[in-house]
Amino acid sequence: MFENKKPLQMIWGILLFLAGVGVFIRIPQVMPQIEKIELYSPVLLFIRLCFYLIGILLIGGGLKKIYLYSRKLEMDR
């Protein structure tokens, strides 16, 4: 059972990385829609910062999982 989780960790890392890239691609498309909502106009900078932080965390987490998985493969050889 544990052997099946190893490739799953690599897949999960790749998905995290791609989700982070997707957040960065999507931010410029979504922010104009959020800017139209008057309620959020005072905190637009904070909202944009939070979106970018989420993207950075997703990319960082994905890269960490990919790195640790590839390192574990090298150690097993």
C-alpha cells in the first residue's frame, strides 16, 4: 500500500504546481470583475495580494513535493 502512495505524491505535487500557475494566469482575468463590486473597492490591493500569495504557496508546495519525491527516488537507487 505504501508503494502506491509514492507516485501519488509526485502527481499531487504536479497538480499543486499547476494550480498555482493557474492562479497566476487567472488573476488578471478575475480582478476586473472584482473591481466592479463597490464593496471591495477599499481592499482591492489586499485581495490582489492574497491571490498572489495563494499562487506562491501552491507553487512552492508543489515544487517541494516534486523535489522531495525526486530526491527519494535517487536515494532508493
